[in-house]
Amino acid sequence: MHDCLVAIRECMVQVGLRAQTTALDLLSNNLANLNTAGFKETKTFYTVLDQAMEDPQRSALNRAINTQTVAAQGALVQSDGSLLSTGRDLDIALSGVGLLTVDTARGVRYTRNGSLHLGKNSALSTAEGDTVLGENGPIRLGEGKIQIDAEGNVFLAGTRVDRLKLVTFDDPGALGREGNSLLVPLSDAAKARPAQPQVNQGYLEQSNVNAIASVVNLVGILRHFEAVQKSVTLIMNDINTKAIEKLGR
């Protein structure tokens, strides 16, 4: 009986508490970035994993009871955020599937945050100072009116300089977060391909996080966490009672 209760407790901790903690972390990050331009919501989903064969040292009873665990994972929601008009020439918002390509100190990364600036050597850069790439490399601009058309072509004083390198990935799950704005491929197998979103100059794309739905989900996660925690406490009290009875005998 004692082994059975311990096995059930381990299962509940793995299935419930760890998964809910991960889900809470993902949701908290969504809420923290409600005002981050171009931020894409991470949707939580749960995956059931069979662990029965992973640990041959477990007893037959333990393996029979604790055969599965649930892991919470996240996937990027690709839907567009609302557009905010800024009237600023270097603010751009993408509509439709597509990402800006940027060169960072850690390598090439991708973003939807279109709050751009002129950085070192007049290179078009993100707010963090990473260089925005065009089809021919870094986009360097100088004095004059900057225009970016709907296809991503960049003009300086009426002369075309380059076109933004706009890409997408067939599998959104192939991208992970790096900071609040950058996305990074999770494996070498994730290959970028050209995309054709509409580029809106003078606008910023807002986060696509639904604040109300996120708060509702937050309450649900906290209730699930509390329920599992209470269940674990009850089981542990039962285990302690059984142990005291056996010790008394």
C-alpha cells in the first residue's frame, strides 16, 4: 500500500504540478508582453508521454501506476495583432505571415517588431541595435526621405536601396523565443523561405495577446494547481498515517 501511494503521489506531481507550473510561466510571459510591439502569444498545450519503459529500476507496481506524465509546451500563435498608427517613417507593421530578418551578435534571428532606427553606420536597425537585413545584406541609409512600400522595398529620397528580407517557416513550432522580440530556429532543420506579407509604413503591430482570455486562463491554471496540491497533501497525510500504524505494530 505504501509503495502504491508513493507512486500515485509521484505521478500527480509530474502530471499536475510541473505541467501547471510550465503553463503558468508561459502565460505570465504573455501578459508581461501585452505592450511589446509584434509580440506573438504562446499557446499552451499538453502532451502525454509514456514513461513506463524509461526506468527499468522501478517496481512492477510503480511502473503500472506511473506510466504517463503530462508535459506543458507552448506554440506561437501566428495571428496578426492590431495596427497602431504612429506616423513615423521607420515604424513598420507586417500584415500576414512573415518575419523580419535581423543580424545579431549571436547570429541571424527573426522578429515582428517593426520599431526600427538608424544605427551604427546609418544601418537600419531594431530598437535593440540589431541590424535589419535586406535581400542584399544590411540596409544602409543616409539623409533624405525614407519610404518603405507595401512589398518591403526601401527607398531613400525616391531611389530604391534594397528590399526587406521577409521570411517565414512552414512549422511555427520550429521557432523559440530569444528575449521578448526575437525568434530563433530550434534546429538546423528549420529552414526559412521567402514570404510576402504586406508592409505598413507608419504603423506598429501590437501584441496579439488577448488580455481578458489570458486572465481567465490564469485563474484556471491557479485553480488546477491548487487542486493538485491539495490532493498531494491528502495522499501524504494518508501515507504518514499508514507509516505510523505499521511502526506501532
